[in-house]
Amino acid sequence: MTIFIDADACPVKAEAERVATRHKLKMYVVSNGGLRPSMNPFVENIIVPDGPDVADMWIADRAKKGDVVVTGDIPLASKCIENGARVVRHNGEIFTPANIGQILATRDLMTDLRAADPFRQGGGKPFSKADRSRFLNAMEKEIQAAKRD
């Protein structure tokens, strides 16, 4: 079992590292660079070349059944679920085979709406302590479920 972190703009790297250490699991932190490497022996920083979706492709090519992926990228989540991995968003939302299709369709619809109306940009809500807590609970739940698989 391995944990993969889509690290660019991920606000829960430290929390995921604590979970990986507690369970003695290998964790890959995948990014285009610019992150301070962890000295934790369970954590390996992977720096991929610049380019669109290069980090996502690295993770999608390796994540499999029994692994847990942390990402907010919905297309990456979809690919990892297809491979049998469990996927958690940094706010604690769990992507599953049952909900990923609807989430992907909603993402595509919102992309189209934003493209049609340049004034409909909006912003996300700030990341909160409650989000961090939900993430930790979701990670624990998914790791336990992956161990049972």
C-alpha cells in the first residue's frame, strides 16, 4: 500500500505525512518542484518535468488497488479510481466509483459555463480547520478500507 500526493497546491501534505508515518506507509509527494523535501524516511519527493498534467500522469501510471491518492484534480481522481485506487480530496471528500462520474460531469459543465460567461469566475471558499479535520478522518477511513481490500 502506497500513498500518492498530488502536491502542487495541496494544503494537507503535512497531515498526510503524519498519517503515512503512523501506518508506516510509503508516501510519494509528486510535484513540478519548489517544495521543501521531507526528511521523513517514509516520504519520497518526486519532481517531474514541467508540462501540463505531468505529475498527474506520473501518479495515474502507478496508483493501483490498495493505494490511496490525495488530489483535488477530478480527471486524475477518475483515472486512479479506474486503476482501483482510493482517492481523497484535500477537504476530506472521498471520490468513489459511484460518485466520480457525476463529479466529472459537473466539473465539465462548470468549465463550459465559465467559458461562456467570463464574469462567472467566482472563487472557492477558504480552506478551514474543519476541512483539515475531515481530511484526516477520510484518510484514516480510506487507509483502513484499503488494508481490508
